[in-house]
Amino acid sequence: MPDSEIGSKNGIPDRPYLIVLGNEKGGSGKSTTAMHIVVSLLAEGYKVGTIDLDARQKSLTRYIENRRRYCEANGLSLPMPTELVVPKSELRTADAAEADEKSRFEQAYGALAGQVDVVVIDCPGSDTYLSRLAHTAADTLVTPVNDSFVDLDLLAHIDPDTHAVKGPSLYAEMVWKARQRRALADGGSIDWVVLRNRVSTLHAKNKERVEAVLSELNKRIGVRYISGLGERVIYRELFLRGLTLIDLKAEGGLDGQGLSMSHVAARQELRALVKALDLPFRMAKVS
């Protein structure tokens, strides 16, 4: 696939920019992050499509469905993405199932191509063929992790005594192979961003060690790391209504109570997150 160009045909690219949320561990805030990226881009005027590859849990799709129901119940007109779900194949042989899933993935992408500027793909928290397809197609790969060595084990094998990086782990190796496949397929590249969610505001040795490991991974395998979303109750409350921080107005907030200092800080985190992703089409629009 050729490199993405925003606005190549009637303001809509033939090949949408692909942002993939990937992580083989659950509980890192992947779907919440995906939804906030989606709504942030919608608020900037981009047309956004989503593909949910976790047809069992459908966390991102449920978030969007909650948003649609909330708008209908309250007479609101909030920006909405075009959402699709791609289920796993039920064919019994591995080769047939992979061919079926590849066809389903390409059909979903084809349905959005020419209709949206950006496609955000939410992968399941496990290693699947659909997930590998998405990783290979990604322009930007976002891997949310909690700021702990439990989650860093996803990326690297770390010496327990010195905290030195001994080598990449299974997920990092999978991303490396995806990058190789992408380069061979169309000469494209994948910008891999590790999103550090729930980063403590307190100075701690663990925080320093995590940062040192990520700095080493940046040198070794070219992964960027940025700060993500904090641990805040507001995210759980917003999910049930399908809302994001972008939807909360300063004068209203949630339930008309106004924005608390925590909400204001969370909005600042989100703005910093989207800016740090350094999405090339946003940079082109700004310039």
C-alpha cells in the first residue's frame, strides 16, 4: 500500500492513515485511549473510521454504541466515527482461517478507503492473525502500557538485578517482523509509539528505572515513548455514556457540575498525548 496522503481526492485520501492500538496484555487503557484519539480527530474536522478486531469484547465498538445511545436519548449531535467489527474466522484449518481473515480485514479497510481520512484499529489483547495484519498495515502503532515492569515485560527481557535490557520480548519481536513485512510490501515504515499510561506524578526509583529501560529500547529498536492518560475515575464514568474529555464543556462538565481541576488536568494530558503522537497529516494541516 502506498504512503497515506490526506486530502488526495475531494478532501479524502484514497489510502486513509492507519493508527493501530496494539498490546498483548489487557488493562492498559487501550480502548479508552483509542476512543479519545478518535474523538480528538473528529473534533479537528477529520473523518474517522474504526475497525474493532476484538469481536468478542468489542470494547471500542461498545464505547461508540454508548455514545450513539446517549446522543439519541439526550437530543445531542456529537461527531461520530464510522465503526466496523472484523470477527475471527470460524474455519477449522489454519490456512483457510488466515485467508478468510485476510479477506475480511481487506474488505473492512476497503469499505472505509475513500470515505475517511483516518482509520483507528483496536486490536485484541492477544496474538492473533488479525492483529498481525493490522500491525503490518499500521502507519502509527500505539502500544499503551502501565508504567511498571510487569507491562514492560511485554517489550523487553530485563535483568532483575541491574534492570539492563537483555533483549526484546515476544511482542517487540512481532512488531519488528511487522516492520520488515511492511518495508518489503510497499517500502513504508511504522512509527511505533509506547504510551505510558497511569504515570505517577511522584518521583520514584521505579519511575526512573522504567524511563531508563524505555530510553534503551528507543536506541535499540526505535520505539518512541510518550506520556498517556492518568488513572482517573472520570474515564470509567465517560465510557457508559460514550463521551470523552473532548466532549466536556468548561461551563457544563459532567452532569452540569463544571470541570474539576482533575478534569482540566486530564484534558491537558489528552492534548499533550495527541500532539506527541506527531501524526504527519496533523502537522501538514497546522503548517
